[in-house]
Amino acid sequence: MSRIVSVPKDDAGPSPRIHMVCINSLGHHTTAVPFKYCTHVIKDELGIDFDYHTLRHTHATILIESGADVKNVQARLGHSNIQTTLQTYVHDTDHMAARSVELFEKATERKTS
């Protein structure tokens, strides 16, 4: 990642905000064309099976996993239908499953106490 984006090594504060998922420097949606070189480096030089579109899936999944509002994720990805966001872009993760277990245990603990 440090070859793609310069990341400070010290703990001097928060990292600069990076817009890598379908948004250009003006905040407008963009195509994968600017990322073709990065994709080449990741696939061919780093040996990681990667394509640009994977960033959209990862972005959506991490946001939902972290508790982001589904409607906001839909808007960020530019989907007119929320089903596209939820059924195609957001993937179930172990972290989500563990959080669901914790929520259920908390809910049932309150009711039995």
C-alpha cells in the first residue's frame, strides 16, 4: 500500500483523508481508468489477485461492518436501488457474524435478568 499511497510512519496524528473509491479530487464519481496502473502494480508486481471493482465491494462491506448507514453507503456507491448495494456489494463477514451473536446475547441477557 505504501507504493500506492504515501502513508506517514509516525503517530503524529490522523492520516490524510484518501478518496480512492470511484471519486475524483472534486468529489465526482469517476471510472476505473485512473487506477489501471495501480491495478497492474497490485496484480503483476505484488502478485495479489485484484481488480478495481473489488475496491467498491470492499468499501461497501467495511462501511456496513463498521456500522455505517445503509442509505449513505448506497449514495456513496451511486446506486439507485438499495438492493444492489446490499445484495451485490455488501458481503457477510466473520466480524458481522460475531457482532450479531454479541447483540443477540445482550438482548436475551437483558430479558432474562
